[in-house]
Amino acid sequence: MQIPFSILFAMLTPVKSPKEAQFMHIFRRPDYQSEITQFIEQLKAEKPNLEARQLAGRALLWDKNVDRSAWAEYRQAEVPQKPYVYLTDNG
């Protein structure tokens, strides 16, 4: 379903008349908050240090400085795997 250009234009311009207002109230919902958003806001209000704890947990596992020279040495020391790993050299 295509929306006529006149309606789209009315949606982009400020509301000036009641006729234009009937198009705006369908799409504009400034006071709406989903249940998830309400839950997250309530959780943040109950636990103000939650975001700091999340950042600390992220830093513990993910935010690490990478030693690129050590990784380069590791890659150089890798032994290439044979195409069929169960085939031995003995026969």
C-alpha cells in the first residue's frame, strides 16, 4: 500500500490545522513506551550502579589490549594440519 505524497508531506510539516492533525496522530506517539522500555527504566531506577557493573563485566572479558607481536609469533609457530588427520605416516 502506497501512501499518497500529500499525506507524507503533511506528516513532515508542522501541524497547522485540524485536517492535518488527523494524519499526525496516527503515526506520532511521543508518550508511548513499550513494556520492555518501562522494565529497563524501572530496573535502572532500582539499581543505579547497574550500568557500571555491566561495563566492569565487559572489561573483565572483552575489553583487552591485544599484543599483536605475540599473536604474530603464535601464527608463525602453527603447524599446518594434514588434509586427513587420521592418516598416519606409518602406514
